[in-house]
Amino acid sequence: MSKKYVVALDQGTTSSRCIIFDADLNIAAVSQKELQIFYPHPGWVEQRPIDIWVTQYGVLTEALLKAGISPEEIAAIGITNQRETTIVWDKKTGEPICNAIVWQCRRTAEFCKELEVQEGDYIRAHTGLLADPYFSATKIHWILHHVEGAMERAKAGELLFGTVDTYLIWKLTGGKVHATDYTNASRTMLYDIHARCWDQHLLDLLEIPACMLPQVRPSLGDFGMADVMGVSVPIRGVAGDQQAALFGQCGFHKGDLKSTYGTGCFALMNLGDQPPKGDTGGLLTTLGATPSGEPCYCLEGSVFIGGAVVQWLRDELGLIQSSAQSEEDAKQVPDSGGVILVPAFTGMGAPYWDSEARGSIFGLTRGSNRNHLIRAALDSIAYQTADVLAVMGEVLGQPIQCLKVDGGATANSVLMQFQADILQAEVRRPRIHETTALGAAFLAGLAVGFWGNAEELAVKNRLANRWLPQIDRAEATEKMARWKTAVAAARMFK
């Protein structure tokens, strides 16, 4: 039977999805199941590993049945996943020894403060990251020191660690493959992104036995054979969600850049085969996927409050009934009327990394109305993204010329137009919005020859919308200056 489809397993924080693509990038089927999240203590975030597995395998089988596709017709499976989330399980039985600690969990914050003082420079130099609870390393340390008998069992070689991709690979292959890819390894705070190996100094520092760790393989590579309804199907592509989105946007070359607009915003730039030199201005260095299989270096900047500011308008202020309404209301005014909203509800991410900054509104006049505030909220998403991209432009050595975008908030044309205005750059949105899943499919499909080369993918992944600046550079510069003044004031208010 001919191989007609590639399957993308997209395991996210709030849901597990499966999307099946044909050779022309048509979507044959989509299936999705929500995933429960637990908050056992303030700042703690957990999920049940079995829920992750059952929902992900469930949507795989459901999508195949929905489309009337047999497993024999699948050329390959690609996996993309929520990054940094940490799972430890028994090597023989496959039983997790505790709940998964989700990337959002802050339980190791105090320990990370100590690490930053002692080893912050080393961690940045070798892993490209900060000493932060966000990453997997201190989550593993916590599990080994707080789950009864875990350290002894780990030292005895009885326990395995994996991020979500590794856990899914292990389950899909019946425990035959314990592996991850470069992109996910680079988010653990244990992987030397220059030497391309697990960092023994950090393993010793955090008392993590090396025998727990998965083998690191190219994102476009061999991750074993999955049992899909009794049929063996090759797993040939794996990448963390943000790196997969860049690959799905055909960000194959140095300088290629994407921004994903979701609850937060994540910008990722391909730096090619050389890491950034010198200070990265508060941005992280991580590994990305390439069509050759060898990793590239990437700069990453995270904005904490992106689309979440629109949810705040809806749920807390009651100014809108739906997220889509924000676009129509914002169109009722030519601009924000001088109002600037700094949505530092949980502090500020890159490039400021200020956890104590607080949300603020500036520039109110007697004539300010709800539409101005809605417009200011949308503007704030673009301003924060522009802050991150300005640093990326400095590292690259040239201004940003083109930004590829994806994510739910890109449906808002007011936001996208203002993003083009404030960046003084072209903004492009592809025909297929599911770029994270598409990136996983691209990796797997290229690995098995389902698609011939990267150039073929770039042709097939057609452009849907583009926005060009409608204001001049002087006006954009003035608006950015007012934004920075507002941010400075918000950071002073503790």
C-alpha cells in the first residue's frame, strides 16, 4: 500500500492533538483532547503522565478513524511537544514515580536563585539558558530529593528521565527507545549546546545520575518504530514546540525569524551554525532544527502576556464578549489615543526579566474610552514583540526586515498591522496556521523522502496574508520611545 500521509503528534500544555497531512499539505484529519492540569500548592503545576499518553494515543487513533486512513498508509510520525516538562519513570515497569512537573511550575525558584549566584555564568556559557525553574534540571533534582527512594533507585539505574517527547517515544516504541532530540535537550539546562553532550559538571552539581538521561539524536532522525493499532510506523521527526514552529514556517536559513502569538508570545531566530557572540541582551540561546538534521543555533525571547491581555479584557474587565470582538472594537478608533497599557501582570519576560514589574496604564485623558483601552491592549502585544526583535536585530547586526507569524492572535488584523507599523518590517502569515504540527510533519516527511527537499516545502507552504508598514519610521520611533517610558515607569512601581 502506498504511503500517502504524514502524522504530526502535537502534545501541548492544555491539550493533545493529532493532525494528518497529505503530500500537498492538505489536512486530512484533526483530533484534539483537553489535558487536565493540577495546582497542588501555590506556584506548583503538575500533570499526570498517563493522561499525556492516553490523550495523545487516543487522538492518533481517532484522527485515523475519522479520516478513514489505515496505519499502513502513514509514511512517518513526527512529534512536537510542550518543552521542559519533566517526567521520571521506572525503567522496567514504565510507571511514573510521581506526576509530571510542568514547565510553568515555580517550586524550585529559591533553589534557582542560589544556582544563579553560584553557577549562573557557567550555565549561560554552556547551556545558553538562565538558572530558572522554567527548565528541566532543577525539576529532576526536586524529584530525586523529594520522592521517597528516588535517588537510590536512580543511582541504581532503575529510573529514566524524559521530557514529554522522550516519554511519548518510549511509550510508542514499547520501551525500546529512550531518546530525545537536540532541541528538547537544549531546554533541560543540562545539555552543553556547544560540545553537544550532557554536561557532567551540571549533572554532578545537581546530583543527577547520567544513566537516567536519554540519548540525544538529530531532530530529523530515527526514533524507532511506533506501534499504531498493531502496525509499525517509523518515528522520524522530533522537535520542541517553538523550534517546530520555526521549522514549519520554513525558517531554514540564518536570519529567518518567527513569532508565535498565543497566551504568551515566543520569538525564535535562526542564527545558523555559529552561536551569538557576546551579550544576548536577555535573550536565550537554544538549538533549532534544520533540514540536514544537524542543529542550528537560535535566539529565543519569551513574552509572558500576549493574547492573555485580550482574555483579561474579556474575563476581568468585561469590556468584550469574545477575543474576536477586540478587533472590531479596536477599529472604531484610529489609534489608542495616547493610551499605553503595560501588561506586566506576572512581571516582564525578555528582554527585561523583571519579575517584580506590575501592570500599568498610562496616557489616560477625559476623552479616553473603552475602544482606546482595547486598542492599547492589542498594541501592547506588538510593542513587547518589538522589544524582543530589536535585540535580535542587534545580535544579527541588521534590522528585522520580515517577520513570519503564527498562533491564534494572528487572526487579528489590527494587531498584525500595528506589528508591521511598529517594526517597520513586513509581517507574513502562512496559509496553514498549524505551524507547530506542520514543523513536526516536515521533519518526519523529509527524513523518509515523503518530500524531496526543503525547497519543495517552501513552495507548498504558501503565503496567506502580508502586512506592510503604513506609518513612517519617525512615527514608529516616537511610539516606541513612549512605550519604553511607560515600561520604565511600570518597573519602578513595586
